[in-house]
Amino acid sequence: MRIFITGGSGLLGHRIAEIALEKGYEVYSGYCHNHPSAGKPVKIDLSNPVSIFETIKDAKPDVIMHTAALTNVDKCEKEKELAFRINVEGTKAIAEAVRKLNSFLIYVSTDYVFDGRKGMYREEDETNPVNYYGHTKLLGEQYCKDFCIARTCVIYGAKPASGKVNFVLWLIDKLRNGEKVRIVTDQYITPTLNTNLAKMMLEIAEKGLKGVFHLAGATRVSRFEFAETLADVFGLDKTLITPSKMEEINWVAVRPKDSSLDTSKAVKLLDEKPYALEKALKVLKEEMS
């Protein structure tokens, strides 16, 4: 199988590339700013939709994993034109390229397509984003409906990616240095280990499964509970974790209060099941050692 990954140097894209190479697949890692360390690097600019087909066609991929996006929620709120160009027009161009090449597409979407009023959202639940990032990702979904849409939630992993440290690495670093951290108790999520997500996506590619899938961790927790469990698994001082409320955080964009995802469809159809939080954190610890 020949795979083209957009966002090949990112937290998810890089892990997909590593695992796909271990399976013996041919991997092209699309990137914009940060050179990928796995797969054949290919420069791709999602903010220039006209160039996208020309960039991808030479690779002749069987599958395109569209993991790249402008994911900074507050930046999307402040720079709406840029967010629309990358997340909507870029995705439309990717989907059109997939059709021209007769390939298969997995589009990575987000829990932020939901308003967060109920939580444990199923694939068929009504979408209603409360911020512009969620709005652009939902608009991107409309171009990918005849392929696979993989919604996920709070991805974390063992290594920094694209020059950025994910929530888990940031928290471990703070606690190891004896620094106090404020974590919200009233935002609920289903945090997702990138290794688990990458394996689920590769299985979907291998089986050619279409439709919407919620691919996330199996455990619904508050951000605060997530932080405390992480501290327990890594043997860190959880008394440094101070409870806070969402309203106290100086965010530009509104966040959904409970955007946790129900992963029962993935459990039913995939051999690679969504990990419970304890298992995911133990795998993470092994990967970091």
C-alpha cells in the first residue's frame, strides 16, 4: 500500500508514518514547515489549493491520510480567513485530488464539531460547533462524505511534533520540575494516544471502511482527572495540580464543555480497539522510556 500523509511531521501524521513503514508500506510525508523524519518528504501547501493535486499526483497514493489542519483554536477564531483557506478549501482540494487519482481518503476531524452540551457523542448525533475551528472542520467533512471521516479528541504522544509539545509532555515536564499547574475540572474529553489512533486509521485504510468513525480513547474524563491519572502512572506529585474552571481560562474562542466521543462503533468494527486511559498511559510510558 502506498500512503500519502498530509501533516507528516505532526503528532498524528508522524506516528502513522512510523507504523506504516514498520508494516512495509510506502509512505510519502507531506509537510509545510517542519521536515518529517519518517517517510519520503513532500512539500505541500494547504493554503494554496491550486497546487495540491500537482503535489500529490506523482506519488500515485492508494490512500491519503489528511491529518494536516490549522488546529490552534484561538488562532482560527482570530484569523478566520486563513482557517477557512486551510481547513475548508485545502480539504476540498485534497478530496478532489483523491477522486481524480481514484484513491481512498481518511479525513481527520474533531470532537469540536459538537457543542459539548451532552457528551459521549455518537457518529450520527447532531453537530453544532461553538467555535470557528469546529465550524471549519465540519465544513471540511462535507467534501469527504463518500470516504472515511475520523473524528478524534485531544491527541497526545511520546514525542514533540512540528516543534510543539502536546498537553501530556507539557504536564509531565511541569510536574517533574515541581511547578504548580492549573487544570480545568469542568471540561470533559476522551483523550487519544496517537499510537492507538494511527493503528485504527491504518486498519480502516486496509479494510477500505467508509463513513464517520469516532476514533478516540475509550475513557471519558475531565482534563483534571486526566492530569491526575497521568501523574499516578508516571509517579509524579499530583498535589501540584490545582483545580480550575473553564471560565477562569483566558481563551479567545469558546470551548465545548463535554465533547467526549462514544467509540462503540470502532470497538465493534475494528480489531485495534480504542484504549482505556490506564492502558494508553502505560503504553505512552513505555514509548517514552
